Amino acid sequence: MTRIIAIVGMGYVGLPLAETYLDQGFRVIGLDKDENKLGLLRAGRSYIADVPEAKIKRYVETQQLTVTSDFGGISSAEAIIICVPTPLTDQHKPDMTYLIDAADKIGEHLQPGQLVALESSTYPGTTREVILPLLQKNGLTPGIDFFVGFSPERVNPGSRRYSLRDIPKIVSGITDACTDRTEELYLAAFQTVVRVSSTETAEMAKLLENTFRFVNISFINEFALLCDNLGINVWEVIEAASSKPFGFKAFYPGPGVGGHCIPVDPIYLQWKAQQVGAASSFIEISSEINRGMPAYIVSRLQEELNSTSLAGKKILVLGITFKEDVADIRESSVIEILQLLRDAGAKVDYHDPLIPEAEVGGAKMRSVELTKERLASSDGVILAVHHHGLPLQDIVHHAPLVFDTRNATAGLHGNARIVTLGGGKSGPAKR
């Protein structure tokens, strides 16, 4: 008999997870409130580059994958996996709206014997203190009548190095029986599971993973600023330090961290720390450094243009996503760069082959065609995201000034004056 699971939230986490279980022969019921996503999936279309459209088409045609916005459909599933967003409010506090809404609706339709597993990144205590009470509406007892677990998502959008199935899966439960069921569910689709003692431990492990990256990326950005002022090339420094086979892990500077996880998860941890009266100074300092990177890049550009103002300057920004080769602008620091340039009076355009249109400061901007005429007529080009396929040689040949925030133009020669973030302000211009 075919095993059936339901996945709530068919976005960057839910759809790749659905693909993983579908590949193992499961039938998947996908739930989402976004009718546009549901319409695309019903038509056999994939809106996430990492999930092949041919697979979606095949699984929909054979009805192995069905999608709906009706939570009544979960009654036939042995497990319901929650993969909804956990963003921040305008006050930079955890926004649990999507999570509470999903758990509330699941609680209305929960059947005896079902497992509910949460994958959304959140603060320690969420599964036990927020999700569990919403699932107990019918008086069912966790670990006996139904089961509750937490297994943090570890999706790496745009990465071809690891398939989702190959990334070890942390599993936990409210009770030992809940952990047993959670472990069984994930062993059916993943090569390796890592069992931990509590949902709080698993929740904290996810926050450690992303806070580790957040702090280190922020640190290397500050280090790059130091190298700029000391006239030392940070990229050469990192390469040299990386020759040590132990005790060092390379991180690289850029215009700031972005995406749904890295800039958000540490704030969840910071918020929880404040609730119990604890300090989180590393997170606070890292946030300050990260928030300051767009302004630093704009000020450096103005300095390199030898101008007292950017008003009227024609600036072209290349790439606005939070990461190369991923069509996602959530929390992208490049959006802040665009806004700062506009606030300074610059005439700003952007080119991004993955984002045809974006909202910046309440106004719509459209990606422009990258032509030699547009490059040549600009006063300066900011290479903010190194999407593969960008014609780097053409860029350095036709643009008068390229401010490279990713060291993507290293070793290239052209007519442009090339300035690299962390390349050393007092050092010779790279040609």
C-alpha cells in the first residue's frame, strides 16, 4: 500500500521535500494558500529551479502528487509536515502567524495515529509551547493518540553539491514515541538521520547552524573593511589562510547576508535569549555590521567616482538576489543598495536574469537588458551578485568603472577600472 504524507507550505522547503518523498514512492498531498502556486503545480509546472519540471508533470499526471488549499485533505495522510515561512515582524520579532495558522487548521482535522512534524526554523520551545497545544483540541494525548516531532529543514537553494536526500536529517519528538515515529518517517526518504533528545535541542541546533554562518559572514565583512583601509587584498588573505589544513574555515565578504534563514534565524535566537534575560552580543554586533554593508558599498562607489554626490550618476547594479543563481530576493541586501542609490539621487538600473521585476521602496523596477551601450554609458557598475552566465569579460571591457563585491572579475583585463570590495583602497587599481 502506498504511503501518504501531507506537506503544508509548497515553497523553497516544501516543494523539494515533496520531490524527495515522491522519488521514494510516497504519495504526497501538497497544501498551500497561494492559488498561483497550486495552479502551476496542477499544470505540471515547477517554480523552483532546483525541482525539475518534468518530475512535477509526471507526478501530477499520475496523481502521485495532488495539491489543495483544503486542510480536510490531510485526513488520509500518515504524517503532516509543516514547511511554512517564519519571517520577522516590522519590529524584528518572530512572526508566528503562518505557523500558528497551519497548526490550528491541522488541529481541526487531526486523526488518531497521525504524526505532525515541524520543519520551519524557529526559536527553541516552539514545538512544545506553540504547536502542541493547537494540536490537542480534541483531547488527544501526544505520544499515544498522535505524535509530534521537529526536524529542521536544511535546504541549500541553488546548490548542486548535495541532493536533499543526502543531507543528514536531525529528528526529535515531544516524547520518545514521537521521536521514534519522526525517525521512521525521515529514514524512509533520507540516507542519514541524527536523533537528538528533545525538540528544543533540534530547534537550537538549527539556530546554531545559521547563526554560525551569520556571525562569520559578518566578521569577514568587517575584516574586508579593515583590509580596505590597510591597503591589503582580503581575497588574497583568505586564500593564504585557507592553506592551513585545520583550524580555519573560509568565509567570503559581500554586500551583506540575505535569504529567509541567515539574517532571520539569529534574530529568533536573540529574541528568545531576551525572553529569559540572557545576552546575545555576538548576534547584535553581527547584525549591525551586516546592516551597514549596503551603505558602505554606496559610499565607496561615490569615493571611487571622485564625486561629492551621486545625484545624476548613472549606476547599473548587476544581480539583486540574495545568492547567486537563485531567484529569491527575500532579505537581499542588494535591495537596500538600490534604495540608497535612489535616495542619493542616482539614476539606477538593475540587471538580473532571474528577477524580471522587483519592488524597491514601494516602487516597481524592471530588469534592463545588459548591452555594451548601457555598460559604456554608465558612470559605474556594481557587481553585487555573481550569477553564472554574466558576461564578465564584456562588463570589464565596456564599463568605465566596476565595483566588484564578489571578486568575480579577478584575473580579468579590460578598459574598466576595477575596484574590489576588500581589495584595499590604497592599493593599485586592478586592471
